[in-house]
Amino acid sequence: MKIYLICLILSIIAKNSLQYFITIDAHSEECFFDKSVAGNKLGLMFEVVEGGFLDIDVKITGPDNKVIYQGDRESNGKYTFATHMDGIYKYCFSNQMSTMTPKIVMFSMEVTENQPTVNQASTNGTADHNKLEEMINELSNALNAVKHEQEYMEIRERIHRAINDNTNSRVVMWSFFEAAVLLTMAVGQVYYLKRFFEIRRVV
């Protein structure tokens, strides 16, 4: 019984939830594919980590080439949907709008398998196992949500830190530039005033 529970927990927690970092060049598009059966739940979470205005075009299409979701110039997002038929589902990230700036995108894809309904003729032991499996599924989904939230906050912190560092370096450089201009003006004024009060001798 204990071995069964351990294997069940490990198999559910280690379900299909993959995370990737990809670089999408300007005027290009990257697509990824996920095979699933009807009734499963597929999820996509993405975040633009670096590049340009931190925006990307997202498109999800089904096996029948029907557009399930489409977003333009999005910085981040999370979308979950139920598959309507068996086949290969396609996730595409497009950087066509960018002229020269590549984008770095972090994204993860999830597959939640549809749980079969409990048969009325099931024994009490099987019903208890199914109930336990259901509770473990809920716990696994909650853990994955917490994990994704932590990853999202880490990415946001990294982006804001980069912006703050960039702003700080610009402020420092501007301060040095202002100091150099003030010093140059002071030296120029002293030289001009010195020449203005200088007595010229005619030989």
C-alpha cells in the first residue's frame, strides 16, 4: 500500500510540466508541438525575459488548424484549455514585429490528463484509492501553481533589477558628464575673466 502511494505521488508530481528558455530572432517564429487526446487540459505559461519592449506574439492552434488562442505584443501570460480532439497542438511565438532585436522567452507547457469517472460498481477500496488519487492531483496542481508563481516572480525580479541597474548606470554617467561640463565652464570663465582684466602692453 505504501509503495503504491509513493509511486502514485511521484508519477503525478513528475507529470508533463516542462520549462524552456528560447531565443527568438527578429523577423522569425518558433513553434512547439504537444500531442494530446481529447478531454485533457493543456496549459501554457510564458514570460518575455529580455529584448526590446519585452513583447511577443503568441498563437495556439489545434490539430484542425483552428486558432484556440492568439495574443499580440504580450509580455507574459497563462492560458489553459481543454483539448477538443485527438492530435498535435501547436504553440507559436512570433517576433515578426521586431526589426533587429531578438527576444528571450521563458515558457512552460503542462498536460493534465483527464481522470476517468469512478464506476458505480467499484468496491470501497477502489473508491478510496480514486479519492486519494484525486486529492493528490489537487495537491500536485497547487504545487505546480506555486512553482510557476515563484518562477514568474524570479523572472520579474531579474527584469526589474536589470532595469534598475541600467537606470543607475545612466544616472552615474550623466552625473559625470554634468561634472565635466561644469568644470569646463569654470575653467573657461576663469580664463576669460583673466584675459578681460589683463593689461596689454603695446611695444
